[in-house]
Amino acid sequence: MKTLCLLPILCIQFVQFVQGGQNNCNSELADKIVSFESNNWRGYQVGLHEKRRRGGTTLDLSLVWAGQSLSPGTLWMAEQCRGQLCFSRYKYDAKEMGDYFKEIVDEKNYFYMQRFGGLRVDHVWTHDLDDWKNAKPSESASFFPGFDVFCDKCDRLKYCTVVTKKNNIDKWNRDKIGKMMATGDGWVRFEEFSQNEKWTITVHDKNKIPDWYLGPNSALSVNISSLLSFIVLYYITEFII
């Protein structure tokens, strides 16, 4: 995009909110539950692929078939991060607890960028993310959870691009733009140049999402039935007597 800038500061601000003719829609998506559907492969949305290894389960972003229905595995929570957006998985899965199951209420699975390792999906502690939000940008940082979302229209969210400025940085101080794109074999990556980076973003009403979509941890808040309570009490009493 060629822009004639008479005032450099105003030009920087303008480029920050408009990229390639698209508008920055971060504020419209903050604190929302969203899903990303590929414009090239309709019905496929951004979800997770699990790989089992000796050390546990690793996660990768991939396309997941959802069709036109609401799918718990493709819902993401968007939160404001330094004027950008951080995305964490809405659905909780016991297989993703790793070694942190005792503190699962204080962590979530985010996708984020690493300075030299590129895209990663992993647990992020709440306090670590809060520290990043409150800290000043540092040249020595290696953790970048913030992304920008640009769309043709922020009230429609039909042709959107999810952008990171920290995509496989070549040099320590050099930013390299990366756009979220879908590969032909079903993976989701961040590439500088791609024809498959357009997404349709849907904002979901939390009140219309079933509680069971949250997975095993939602059981903590489920009331035990009277019959089950009676059975448990019976066996406890028998054991004590």
C-alpha cells in the first residue's frame, strides 16, 4: 500500500489501523468467543491436532471439519493484549493438561509466536500472560501472543486476515509479517505471502454455547444427582461401620 505521509506520526497510526485496504477489527473482537472458517475450504475451521509423544501430547493448529454447526473444538476466546488480540482455546480437554492439572484453572492453551521457533500451541500461565501485557516491549523477548485482525468490514468479518509481526524473525531486531493461512494438507501456518490467508470470523453468543462444550472441567460445577449422592453416602457409611 502506497501512502503519502506529510506527518510521519499520523502515517504510522494510519498504517496501524489499515493494512492492504482492510480495517483493524481488534476492538470489535476483544472479549468475544470466535471461530475462524477458511474462505478457500468452506466448512473447515481452525482447531487443534493432537500428537501423542513420550513426553505427553503436543498440539498443532489445523483445519477441522465443522460444517455449518457449532463445534466445541474450533471455538477460541479473544482477549485484548497490548492493543492486539490473544487467542486461547475455549474447549478444555483433559488430555491437554500436561503436568499442570492441579492448577488448570490458572492456565489455558494459547497459540503464540516464538522468536526463533515460530508458531506454537501450548499452556500459558495466567500470571505469565499478565506480566507480558503489563511489560514494555523488549528487544530480548521471545514470547509473542499478540495478533492483529484485519477485515474488509468489521461489522461483517467475511474477508479477514490474522497477522503477526513476529513470524520466524531472521534477525534479532527485525520484524517479519506473517499471515495465518491454511495449507492444502490441512495445517494452519503463518506465512508472509499466501493466497489462502482469508478467513470468515464468526462471533458466538456465550449464552448459547452448551456448558458441556467446556469438557471435563465443567463437571466441577455440575450438581451430583440425589441417587448418586445416596450411593456414595451408603458406601461411606458401610466403610466406616
